[in-house]
Amino acid sequence: MIIPEAHRLSKVKTYYFARKLAEIDQMNQDGNVPIINLGIGSPDINPPDTVVGAIQEASELPGVNKYQSYRGTPQLRSAFSNWYDRHFNVKVDSHTEILPLIGSKEGIMHISMAFLNPGDQVLVPNPGYPAYTAVSEICQAEIQNYDLKEKNNWLPDLEALQAQDLSKVKIMWINYPHMPTGATATMDFFEEVVAFAKRNEILICHDNPYTFILNNNPVSIMQVDGAKDVALELTSLSKNYNMAGWRVGAVTGHADVVNSILKFKSNMDSGMHKPIQLAAAEALNLGNDWHEKLNAQYKERRKYAWKIMDLIECDYDKEASGLFIWGKIPDDVDRAETLSDAYLYDARVFITPGHIFGSNGEKYLRISLCADLEALTEAHDRIVQVLKPEVL
């Protein structure tokens, strides 16, 4: 007997990378030359040594095997609060205004489930992180895509949005430094967004996982006066501290809004493993030396990623932030997916096609910096062999 799926899944597909990575795994099993994966942003560099030591030490403490508080440990909440104060001069009440999460992706689901009803509308960036759309569809909300264009530095046109009927819009997702483009936002922009939210009674959800990655001017929407009244901010240790598989993040905002999220979250999990929380607190207490060291490695990798972009004749912004290089394909190529598949099947190099982030990404490719110099060099040489074999 086959049980039919719930209607809420009718528009939802399996996450692109789950499908593509399964295909790549099968190709690796079937072939002699392993695929070089320049697609996913899963940091390959280890977390800080002190963080690894902290989780090892905490694992020996008595009682860490027990269920933990749904709100997270006091040490972790305090560390997030101090992190905001130290980096952004923002005061966050560790008891009421911050909620640790099992990764910020969990937060996207929890926020949506806590506030969206069927028929509510959600403003989702195009291009943007696919989870915003998928989770909104699971909640049976209506997706209203708003365009991000290169000519506007990948920022939304708030005047154009204001001219629309926003009466049913409940949530607006924004994400800076932006994934996949690497565009950054200014405090002036965040002030405009907060004012826009107040005028239209919209909850702004700022997804901020790339805060310090190749970003010369880290900012938080919480730096805007009154932001907590209309905005939430998701933070993550996945990219900033190379702890992607550890699954640690947090949501920050007004106490009443955070409590609504907690109401849903407390029915979904039973707290985070305490040693992970204590190690995460250790990471958050690190100084800027860690980020400077990490970014030095990414800067070297970026040079080689630029070489690949030059080879495949893509235009890209050398001032972009984050873990990815976002390149516009030549005009005579219809879709980036055509190039992505060619490099995967002919050169055995996977580069992400931009269409998975929305229709405005169809003419773009994205290269991840989560591959070492050897892999990036090999990827370049393989593509050369396919495109210009006479060079080798």
C-alpha cells in the first residue's frame, strides 16, 4: 500500500543539492576519475583548535548526556549576546531575545511555522536561498518573488515593492552578504528596510550566515534603532567558524517574537547536545584573529576560482563577499545549466548552475571556495583539457 503525500508537499521538490550530490556519488562509484565538487558551501577547513578541544573536554563532564533546555544553555546564550555587543555594539538580552537553534536552516522552518497561515504571502528574493521558497510552500503560504538584479547591486527595489499590494504579506526574507551573489548591504539599506517593514507591518527575516567571510564591512540589521520591533536575524556558526556539521545557529529579535518561535521549536526537538553548545560558546568568544586567518586562506583560493571564471569566460565581481564566486556566463550561451552539465560530464568538475536560486540566476554559475588549492588547480586544468586541449 502506498500512502499519498500530504498536500503541503505537492509543490516541494527534494533539495537540489541532495539530488545532485546523489548523482555525483553514483558517478564516483561508476568512474575512475573522482568528481571535483566546487558546488556546495560546506567548509573543508577545520574549526578552531580551541573549539575542538572544548567539545572533547565537555564530552567528559557528568550529565551532558541528558536533555538540555529548549532555550539553550546560559553559556551559549550569553556568548551570542556578547558576540553581538562586541562586533556590532548591539545589546541583546540573553534571557529573552536570543534563541539558539540546531542550525539556522532550522530557524527558517521554525519562523515560518510560527507565523505563516495558509494564504499569507511571503516576499522571497530571486535569486535567493531555495529554502525560503520550500518552507513557505510547506506552510501553504503564497510566494511573492521580488527581483534582485546586478544593475542594482543585488538589492531589492523597495520603491517598486511599495507600489504593490502588500496587504497579505507577512514575512520578507533578506540575506546579506547575499547568497549566491556575494553582494553586501549597508546600514542605510537596513534602515530603509526597517522603515519599509514598519509602514507595511511586515516581519523582516534577515538571514546572516556569511557575516565575516571575505567581508570588509560586517553589519547587522539589529544595529538599526527599532529593528527588534519588526525584524529577526538568523546567525550561524557553519561558515564563520567552519562548524557546518555541528548544526549551531541562533535567532535574535523581540522577546515576544522569539517566544512564539520557541513555542513551535519546543515541540520539534529536545534541545542541543550540551558539549556542542559549550564548544559553540568557545567559538563565539574568539577574537578577530580567527577570521583574519580564515579569510587569508579563502583569499588564496579565490584567486584560483577567479582563474576558472576567466577560463570559462564569465564576468564576476572581485569585491563580492562570502564563500562563493558568482559569474555571468557569455551572452551566446542560453542557460548556465548547459555549461554546468558539460563540465560535470566532460571534465568531471561540478559547478553550481544559478537557476536553482531563481530565474534571475539562469545566466550565472557559482563556484564554492570550500575546496583546497590542489582541487581548484586540478579543476582548472580539467576544464582546460576539455575547452582548449592544445594548451596542455
